[in-house]
Amino acid sequence: MKVMLTKTVETLGEAGEVVNVAPGYARNYLFPKKLAVEATTGAMKMAEIYKAKAKAKKDLATAEAMEVASRLQETALTLGVTADDTGQLYGSITEREIAQALEEKGFSLDRKQILLDSHIKQIGEYRIEVKVLGDIRGEVTLKVESQG
């Protein structure tokens, strides 16, 4: 079934594109969420309007993401944790703790946007990569210190 996307769907395409999908997918997911309409001649005339709106929205989101990424570069976080004499943490620091620390600094990021290879289990200073939007990424400095 041919449908025209009214909003950008990450797995299908940009707003204004005509794509071929299974009828059930269109009926049960795309149409109820107003992500697409049936590709009629009238809808095809509206495609340019949807494309222009999607481009403007994407440009705005990209500009905001670039600004957040540059603010992240200037941000330094410090977390106080309990550790033994060798610097080994009792437990570990995960994406969730880093996201909470960033939220306290005024960033609204989900823990899934924090890109850690593995959880932090040692005292030290780390560079943490953050996926802001799409391919736009920023880095934040995290200093893990022993408290008490």
C-alpha cells in the first residue's frame, strides 16, 4: 500500500515521501498516529508542504542539538562515591547516574543518550560521550572522587 508520510518516521523516511508499506502497518500504526495518509492525488499535492515543514523542524532541532553539544563540551561533572583504598568503587556508575547529574546541571537528556562502553568502577577522570540528536554528539568530563 502506498502512503505519504506526514511526519518523519525514522525507519521509513522523511515527511512528504511516498513509501510502500504493508496495509496492516498503515491501518494499525501509521494512520492512527497521524504519521501518514493514503497516497492519493490530493495528498501528493500536499507533499511539498509536508517536506518544507519537516525541513524547517529538522533544521531547528539540529541547531538546538548543536548548541546543547557545545554546552556539554564546557560541562564538568563531579560524583562523590564510596571506594576502597585502591580506588575500586563499591558498586558502579551507570548511565542513569550520569543522566541525573546532567539534569542537575540543566540538561534534559535520557539515560539512553549517554554512551558508555562499560560502567565506571574506578576513581578517576573520564570523558563521556553523549548522543544529542542523530549524529550530533558532545562530550562531558566526569570526575569520580572518593567521599569519606
